Amino acid sequence: MSAAKLRIAALAFGFLLLAALPARAGIYYVTVAGLSGEPDYERQFTQLASDLDRLLKSTGPGAHVYTLTDATRANLAQTLARVATEAKPDDDFVLILIGHGTFDGFEYKFNLVGPDITAQDLARLCDPIRSKRQLIVNTTEASGGSVAVLRRPGRALISATKDGNEKNATVFARYFVQALHDPQSDLNKNNAISAMEAFDYAQRHTADFYDSQKRLATEHAVFEDTGEHDPTRTPESDTGEGLFLSNFTLIRLGAAQKAYNDPAKRALLAQKEDLERKIDTLKYHKAAMSQDDYKQQLTQALLDLAKVQEQLEK
């Protein structure tokens, strides 16, 4: 298929994805801190998981938060089975893995207290979850070795390493959690932190860490969010990589969070976020559109967004 046809196909996919996005009903977060192996890692993993737990629970009644520390295969399976029972198709689902991982060239395993869990087993536990939009953030070493197994349409993946062969302990988790606390990660200033913004923040700060330590970087974070391609480090308009993550809200801030928790304004906020997603989609696929068509659709979306924002601010 030619590059032009790929761009057109990606654009069509983007608009279909946008059209399928209802107002979000809720979001299920499962954070798992696995086997630490050493006291320093135990403190680090537990602290990161606890920080996330407090932050996510503070976002309001739409957040369903499950946090496991010193997790076992049994309680992880039990938790994901519970989410599979509770979550509706319009609810988002986020699984964040913090800890250590291994890859033997064939199989990725997330280290847990007792028996470890393979990427194949994680996929089998997540597949019954009905959420149409899913995100798995694997922050362990060798996490890139899990992407091919976990990948599927409707599920975005972020891994701390580009493949299973980057096997040194990672720092990506520290900065991914920090991104959700730091308003500076909201690059487009829409009072929300998307999964792509959190990825960008964590990736930049991870690189800065190795530079400051004058060390060769041993981790290179990647993502895959179409269910069809190899993981990448940057958005790609030809394939559509990055659009899903850009449209996946992890945390709302300030006025947006207040509106989300206000039943009288929640529908307006949903309209605002849908319009922002439409604008993002248009910008993402500008190269595949005629200039007149792009300008007309973008102008109308911006006008509609201004009207909704005015109503929200009343």
C-alpha cells in the first residue's frame, strides 16, 4: 500500500475511533507493585504504588482504584477477574506494572511474590475485561518483550524498554508517576494529562536522568496503540500510532476535574473532551486532507469548543 493510501486509511481509522468514543462512564485503575528482591527496591516500588493510589482515589467517584503491593499471582488474577465483572464497555481500564521483569528470548515474565506471571497469562486475564479502551503501562526491565503478546486493537501499550533485551533495572516508573502529579506534563493546557503526555514526560525525564549521571541509557521507552504495528518512540501519522494515547485521559486537573465530579457539568465536559479529541485527530492527519477541508473542519470544531467552554465557565 502506498504512503498516501496509508495516510488516508489512518485518517479513516482515526475518525472511526473518534466517532466510537462515548462520554466516559468511569475508569478502572489497577496498579501492581511486584516482587522487589531488595529492601531499596521494596521501598521504591511500594512508595510509587502508594503515591498513585492516593492520587487516583482523589480524582473522584468515577475512579475505581485497585492497588496491590507485594502482589501475588493469585491476588492479581482475582483483582483482574473482579474488574472483568464490574467494568462496562464504556469504562476505561488502566493496568500499571511496577517492579522487575525478565525475558529469556521467548517469554516475558512479571516478577511476583511466589510464581511469576507471563505476558500470555496477563493477556488472558485482561482479554475478558469489557472496556473498549484499555491501557497497559509496563515499567519493568525487559518490558518491551511483553508488547507483541499483549498487543490488540483497543489496547494501548507503554513499555519502559524497547525490547526484552534491555535487562537493567529501570527508572521510567518514577517519572511516569511523577508526570501524573506534575501539571507541567499537560502540554496542550487542556487541564488533563493524556497517556501520551505522561509517556512524553517520563521519556524525557528518563533521558535526562542518564545524562545527569553521565551514564549510557539502558532503557528506551516505546508505545504501541493500534494493535497492529511494531512499538515506536514517537507518534506516526502514517500508521496512526500515538492517536489513541493522545486521546486517552489519565488524570484531569483543576477545573476539568471539578466539572467531571459535578453531575450538572459532566455532559458538557464530555462534549468538550470529544471536541478536543476531534481537533487532535484533525491535526494528526492534516497531511492526508485537502487544505480547504482541514481548515473548514478545524474552524468549526474550534468554534464549537469555544461555545462549550463558555457554558462550562458559567
